[in-house]
Amino acid sequence: LLLIHETSQLASFQAIRIAQAYAIPCGIIVDEYHPYFYAKYPNIRAIQTDIIEHADLFLPSSFQAESMLRLEGVSKDKIKRFRYAVNTKKFTPSQEKRDKFRTYTKMATEDRLFLYMDSFEDGSRGEDVILAFKLLKTTQPELAKHAKLLLAGNGSLVEELKYKVYDMGLANQVSFLHQNPEPFLHDLYCASDSIINVRW
């Protein structure tokens, strides 16, 4: 079974085609689904329609996503709702690890760390997160005074993003961990006050 976590990307359309060619069942994981969001973009809408018609299974994670799929005409037999599970080994807080990270990075106790993880290649949302942080600093300077942003992940755009951070005057508030964060996930989660998840 080939599982795809996207319904509006060209890569998803291509994956569906490959699955059909090799007779591989294809399922789509749906977190949020807005049926009219791409109404003004016929090319993307055509991709969505093709995926809806040819996918073998849809796995919505919420009642809203399931309802929207039904609204689009997806057969009830193709929809199997599921619920996300949390890996408690990765998300269990540890004050010891939190303090260790802050001592190592010389962060003040009152500082609040925002974590964003991505593969910083074309299509990543790293620049958007940095711009949002700049907006926070501009509009809420007192709040932003104790805000720190950690961008974790590899990618060809890391150096470019570093220059943008410097040009925006955020060098003292934004730092980079440009390596695969997977081995350090629990440490990073424990160190962070908030984890940023950018919706497409």
C-alpha cells in the first residue's frame, strides 16, 4: 500500500499514476480538506479531482476532513477514519533536559524557545516562519524580547536563510541546528516551549 500525505501536489498526482501502473493500492492521508480552496486554480483543482477519482483509500484524521471528502463525492466505502497517536517516549517532558539545553546555549530562564523543523529545500516554509518572527518583533516588541527561534534541519537553503535572519536584525533571536534532528528529537522537544507547525 502506497500512502500519500497530500492531495493537491503534482507529486501526489504522479505517485497515483505510478501506483496505477504497477497495480499498487494507493491511500491518501487527509488532515484538513477545504473543497473550494483551489476553486480559482484550475490546474491544482484538476490534480485534486484526479486523485479523488483514482485513489483506493482515504484516511481522514478528523470528522471535518471526512465530511469534506463526502461533500466532494468520495464513496463512503473508500473512507476509513483514523486517529493520531502520540509517541509518549518522544513527548514526555524532562526539566533536566530543558535546563541542560538552556545552560549549553546560554538562554535565560525567562526566554521562550520556538522550535521549527523542516528540510530546508525549495518549497519549505522556513522563510515564512522567519518573517512571522520578524512580524512578532515589530508588532509585539515586549513579548518578542524573550522569544527565541530554533530552525532545525538540513537543506540547500540554510545559508540563504541565515543571511535573511541577519538582514532582518534577528541574529540574536534565531539560531540554526543544520543537521538531521531525528537523533535529538526528545532533547529538542524538552527544550522547547512551543513547536511550530506551518499549514500549507
